[in-house]
Amino acid sequence: MFPYIQQIKVNDCFTYKNFSILNEMPEKFKHIIITGKNGSGKTTILNRIYALIGSCFYETPFRQVHTLQSNISAYPNDKLIDHWKTKLKEITDIELHFFKQNQSNLSELAYDYLKRNVGNYIFSFFQAHRKVSLSDVHTVTKELDFVKQLNDPSKKEEFVSSLKQYLVNKKVYEAFDYMDNNTETQNQNNIFFQKLTDTIIKVLNDKKLTLKFEKENFEFYIKMGDGRKVTFNQLSDGFSAFMSILLELFIRSDIIRKNRNDFTFNPEGIILIDEPETHFHIEMQYEILPLLNNLFPNIQLIVATHSPAIISSLKNAVVYDLSTKKEVHRGIASSSFSDLMVTHFGLENEFSPIADKIIDDFKKAYTEKNEKKMMALMEKYEEYLTPSLNLEIEFRIAELKGQE
């Protein structure tokens, strides 16, 4: 097992100070989910983690590590590189403590491990406002272009926008493999696209969906079971946000597997996701992290979220509330959403403000033993009453009548 983050120790990160997000059973690999109210520091902490781990991967100074770096050009000379490598060691606002089986005191070893395994390791940050925006493809390119972009943070957007180019290349190379009778590579390509299609089927909840490649215009179409046909760029905002994560991870994994000549290999890594629930219906929010966990079992997810569905979706996760500076209780995966809204998202109860007003009006009428007023309220709020609430009110009215 690769060295994964066991503890995020926040010393003095802007206004966020002196607390730790800790996996108290480090021998058990766990994801980390950070929640809390707006302004509690979720995104700030993700940014700092990205900067610290990113320093292991990138030769040029990592631009998010220090605000003064905004004055440094994107491609500094060797002296500046050495200067900023020294600066990285001085940063102590956030400390990351790693764990690996049979090893202790791993923080320094972990950074060395990451540096040595750059080519076999997935590290990426998916920010809150994301979507698929893939560039048009007009020709075939060399895979080397993608590999160069993988380890350059300044080319992150360029890499993401060219993901369709990578898929097109695979389809074109598949034809060459067929002509060369290279059945092994053909099979691996088929497995790649089948797995990608199966995942899109799960995400879009359409068992009849197919992924079609049209060679005439180098375009991929998602053909729905009802006959609709859309490109990746035409997906709704929610599906687009999630597909941006999936496509990048599929392609990063594929490149690593090819470099290792081992297509059964599950790449290791850490990915940071800010608000994975973006634009998603509550049902799909509950599926996002388990889907990623099943597809990429050796990747640790570090997630910031506002969603009760997200924080209760994984069993193997530490959930930490930045608002209270406490770990959420371990029974969270079996908690109801209404309970989570009260205990961890700051609501006074599980009802909406409209429901609160309706219930309060009925309580007052019942306390006054005013049967007529309760009947009038039933008529007034008829379209808002759920069957269970309607039944409860009828029972209370009958109770008042029995007291007459």
C-alpha cells in the first residue's frame, strides 16, 4: 500500500489554526471528507494540500505554495528553482503526516516516495467550478504530448481540454493495431472503452446507452436509450462536472498502465475534490464517491463538501467538521439525511422554514384547544401537507373533539 495521508495538521493557515484531521486507525486506509459552513476553510485547506504535495511532482516552483510566487515567471531559472525548493521546506502552516504499512515517522519518506514514483502516481485537484470543455480534434497526435502535460501544473487546463484528443488517438491506433494483427493491444483498447462506457451508463443511469465514435469528424457521441445523441461538451452541468473527473482519471490511469506494460495495475494516488456534489441530484450525490472508490481503489480521496449525501456515502472515510473542529461520529454512514442536517449542518431541525411555520401554527391551535382554528389551518395549508402530517393533524382534531 502506498503512503496515504493519515493526518492533516493545521498550524496557522490564514484564520484557521491549531487543529488536526486525524485517522485514529492509521493501519486502515481511509479517505478524508471535510465539511463545515461557508468560510470554515474547506477550500483553503485543499489548496494548501495541493501545494504541499504538488511540490514533490513539479520541477518549477509550485505557484500556489506562496503568494509571493505570483511575481515569479512560469519558467524561472535554476537559481530561483533552488530558492523556492528551500522556501517549500519553510512552510509549516499545514503539515501532512503519512502512513504506510510497517513504517513509521513517514512524512519525509513519503515525500521522497512521491518524487521517485511520479510516473506511477496520480495526483490531481478538481476544483468546485469545473466542467468538460473538450477541444475539437482534427488530426492524430503523439502520446508524448500528453505525458509532458501530466507533470506540469501550468498546463492542467490544456491537458483537460485535450482529453478527447487522447480518446481519438486510441481509436486511430486501434485501427493500426488491427492492420498489424496486434491483438493484445486491441483487447486492451476494447477493455478501456468498455469500462468507460459502463461507467457512463452508471453515471447517466441509462442501461441502453452506447458510446459511439464517428471517424468522419473525430467525434465521440453518447447515444441514449431514448435515441438522443450528445457529445461530452453537451452534457448537463452536473454530469459534465463529474465526467471531467472521470475522463482525467481514466486517461491518467491508462498512461501509467501502458508505461508499466501492466493493464491490471491499479494506480496509486491522492486526488482532491472540492464540492463533488456540484449540480447533482441528491440520489447521484450518494453514488459519486463509491463509484470513484470502486474504479480506483488505490487512490485516496480528499473531499470538501456541503452535502449530507456525500459525507454519508463512504464507510472507509474520516469525516471532519471544520465548523466544530470535531470528527463526525463513526455511525454517519447509517445516519438519516434529516439527522445529518441537524447534527452537522447547523439547522435547528430537519424541516424546511415553511414546514416549521405550518407546524408552529398547528401547535398553537392545539395548545389553545381550538378545533375550528385547526380545521381552518388544514384548509389553508392543504396543498403543503404530507399524508403523514395530515393524518397526525386529523388525529389531534379527533382528540380535541373527544374532550368536548
